[in-house]
Amino acid sequence: MTASDPSRALSWDTPAAVGAQFATLRYGAPGASYTHGAPVPTELRRLDGTTVTTVCHYRPLSAYTALLTGSGFPAPAVDAPTVPESQHPAPYLVLTTARR
């Protein structure tokens, strides 16, 4: 993507990664499921090994798609990469679209 390219890439926490432990992040409790808008504990690991917990709000992928299309963007392409040598999805997904 270049400065003159009208496409935009957006990154959000991927709903499929809820509860998966990553080196510096865990979004949601292992084994938990969340409904649209529910608070989700997010644990971040600091460089010194301590952790800080914040709260995010769960949004299914369909909510992100609806937000973009409702704002006049075409349906986005979804890139939900996986962590190498793991069955877990990466903690973030990328939605790419272009202005009509």
C-alpha cells in the first residue's frame, strides 16, 4: 500500500484468538466465549515480565465488516494469519478495503 493507494488496512483483535496465550498478550480467558459488546480481560506482558490487565469489548468479525460497509466501504478482504507452528490464529487480523 502506498500513500497514493486509496485502499486502507485496519487491524483489530481477532475474535478467533480469544483465550490464546501469546508471548506478550492474551485476549480473553482460556475457554471463555463472549457475546457482542461483552467486556474481555486483556493481559499484556511487560518487558520486565510483569503483567497489566485491561478490558476491551468483544466484537465478532461481522461487526467490523458491518462498520466498514455501513460507512461506505466495500466488503473488506480479511487476513487472519496464524502463528507459525501453532494451531492458534495470530492475535490480530487485518481488514483491507478501498473507498468507493
